[in-house]
Amino acid sequence: MLRGSFRLLVDSAPGLEVVGEAGDGERAVEMARRLRPDVVLMDVRMPVLDGVEATRRICGDPETGGARVLVLTMFDLDAYVFAALRAGASGFLLKDTRPADLLEGIRVVASGDSMLAPSVARRLVEAFSRRSEVAIDGITDRERDVLRLIAEGLSNTEIAERLRLSLPTVKTHVGRLLSKLHARDRAQLVIVAYESGLAGR
């Protein structure tokens, strides 16, 4: 029933189309390889293969690596949130998210950005505050400034205004951060920022 309601919602939105549905994680991975979707809406708790492992396989497979995974969860306290982001998910939304926000989340993730429900983001901050710091080597002081602001949720335009830089310069810094820190997208840069202690403390 939930998949059916999501299908109706997505198919009714301009520029969006559902290309397939899967009832378990293993089937989701197989369909992602075959259909090459732009975005996969993934349930955290899936039969046969859970959503975290399915996300890891989709994001780590060259045949499906272009797909962005947006994970849906019932509870913002879900223990799988951090693991799914580490596995490559580009965002998290709650299943009771307003339809307009879900469609916006799909578009944001498809564009290469990240999307975190506010309550999920708060839980991540709390979780990271209890984790030991990891080192971030090889990035410049300016890149640290940019990374810190990414973790605060600022857009490239907002970062440019805050640091008094041009937008192309900010985009260059973000690209270098993605490369140096081996991050798939901005969601993983946020993880690095919190794990390193650069943000959230």
C-alpha cells in the first residue's frame, strides 16, 4: 500500500516517473542494475536484504553507482540511519514526510545534493558528538571553513556569501573536498565533518 501511494505521488509530479518497484532489498539491487534509475527510494527495513546492505551494493556497484539513494524510515531514532549514510545514501526522510517535501527530496538528491529530515539531522549531531574524532589530513584551512559550513547545511551560494568568495571558487573547494576525502556527495562530507570533530562540538 505504501509503495502504491508513493508511485501515485511520484508519477503525478512533473518531470518524475517511477520505473520500477521492489518488495525486498535483493530485488531492489537487481532492478537498480537493470533499470538504471536516477534515484532509489529505499526502505531501511526490507525483507531478504535490509536497506543498508542494499544501499551499499547499489552505491558501490559501477553498474548502479550513478543512482542516488534516498532512504525512508519510520522513526528518526532508527539505528540504521548512520550506517545507511556510510553505505552511500544521499539522504534520509521520514515516511510521514509531507508529499511536497518528499518530491522535493527526490529532486534535491537527483541533482547531486543531500537531503536530511531535520529530526534525523538532530539525531546525527547527537550521535556524532559521542563518537571519537577521526583525522582529516590534506585539506587547506579554507577547505576546512567550507566543510564546516557544509555541515551546517549551507548551500554553495550561502557559503560564498559567508566567506566572501565567488560561487565558482566555492564550487572548486567543494569539488576538492569530495576528491580529497573520498566522499560521494555532500551527505558524506557532513559525516566527515562530524566524525573529525570539525562540526557538532
